[in-house]
Amino acid sequence: MDWYLIGSIIIMLVGIAGTFLPALPGLPLVFAGALFYSYITDFVIVTPLTLIVLFILMLIGSVIEYLGSLAGAKGSGASKKGFWGSIIGTFVGLFFLPIGILVGPLLGAILGELLNGTPLNKATRVGIGVLVGLLTSSLAKIFLGIIMLIIFIVKII
């Protein structure tokens, strides 16, 4: 196995990990791994058409991520402070892996809502809604990342 194929697969696997770790650009890394291999092999094995398909899947994942977070926040009635609290909580949660990935956005949204004057029971519902939106979009991105990796592997076999 060539070093560039191993490197491409490692980049893609890191990208799949990045679909649920907000510090890493998940699907763009999966795409970058395929693009790297395609470039090194002169676009013969992984063709431009395959790269276009992978790019479209990456874009779909980005839209899902945005809409999932937004739907979770808006669907649960989050205020701007609750929404921003969830964003800040997500990044703070990175320092407390692995549980911080789940607890950070939840607590951030709840604290943001409490700072907004929202009663605790509603703030908790908002936090849970944000968490559900985050988990749903993360699962969708993981699925898309795996599909992208499968397409890549099928092309190189």
C-alpha cells in the first residue's frame, strides 16, 4: 500500500472523527483526503466526477449541521442568549472530552436561557432541544462521512 493512500485514509478517518468533534472540520477533511489521493494519482483513480459527488455530500453535511443546530434551538424556543450559550458550551466542552461534547452545549444553552431570565424548566427544555439537534446533525454527518469513505474505497479497489 502506498504512503499517499495510507495518508489519505488517515485524513479521512480524522475527518469522520471531526464530524462529532467541533474543533475539527469533519467532512471537509474527508473530502481533502480524497482530493489529496486524487491529485497524487493524477485524477485517474478518483476522478473529477467522484470528487464532485464527494463535494456535494460535504455541502449537504454542512447544511445539515447548520439546520440541525438551528432547528434544535429554534424548535425548543431558544433565545439568542440560549443559542450562543450552546455554542460557547460546545467549545468549553472540548476541554472535558468525551462527556463535555454532550454536557457543554446542554449546560451552555441552559445557562444562556437563565441569563435571559427564562424559567429553569423552559431553560432545561431548550438545553435538551439543542442537544437533540446537535446529536441528530452529528449522526447525519457521521453517516455522510462514512458514505464518502465507502465511495472512495470503492474507487480505489
